[in-house]
Amino acid sequence: MIRKIQHIGIAVNNLRDAVPFFRDVLGLEHVSTEEVAEQKIRAAVFRVGESRIEVIESTAPDGPVGKFLQRNGEGIHHICFQVDDAAEALSRAREKGVRLIDEAPRTGIHGMRIGFLHPKSTFGVLTEFAQEGDGER
Ligand code: CO
């Protein structure tokens, strides 16, 4: 079951230029900045009520966000729904004919169990499921 929008991911060319907008102009609370080496990204997480915004920069041009930025420029990259069980949410989507990027959950920011659906199956919106883990903040 989907509980809420966990976060919206926004791809930016670099955090140095982007973070002051979210922190100082919008006045959002900065939760953390974390690198996910496997995804070749670094993300600054901001709290927005019960949800988050992840501002994401690429750490390598051949990474998924690096390729996205080359194709599309800066902008909304993905939407993430919080679910009780990421593995179950992925397999349920697969049973309904949705193309998956991740066949099984992997570990994302804050220790969440995450997995992505393919945007070709989700009307162009890269869609993530996240199950909050012990690292929940
Ligand atoms: Co995300």
C-alpha cells in the first residue's frame, strides 16, 4: 500500500549552486547530504512536511543522473512513493505488466529499501518505491 509521497528527486548540475535555493530561498530544513556511489550521485535531502525533496547531482557523466542531465537538462527526475514492502510493491507492479528497472529492492539513501519502475511503463515519470528502514529520519 502506498502511504505518501516519500520524496521528489530533482536533478541539478551541481549542489553548490542549487542548495542555497532550497535552503535559503525556500527555507527548507536540510536533513543530510549523502553520496550513493553505486548510483553515481550525491543528494541533498530537504524536509517538506512529511515528505522530502532530494536534490541530486551526478558524480560521473555515465551515471543515470548524468545521462538524464545530458538528455533533459535540470528538472524533476523522479517521484518516490513510500510503501510498506518494496519487494511486494515491485512484484505486484510486475504482475500487472509494468516494466521494472529493479527486479528486487536495493539499499538507497537513509538505508531505505528502494526500487524503480521504468518510465516507459509509467507515462514518462520515473517512479520509485521506498520502504523506510532503520535509517529513517
Ligand atoms: Co529517490
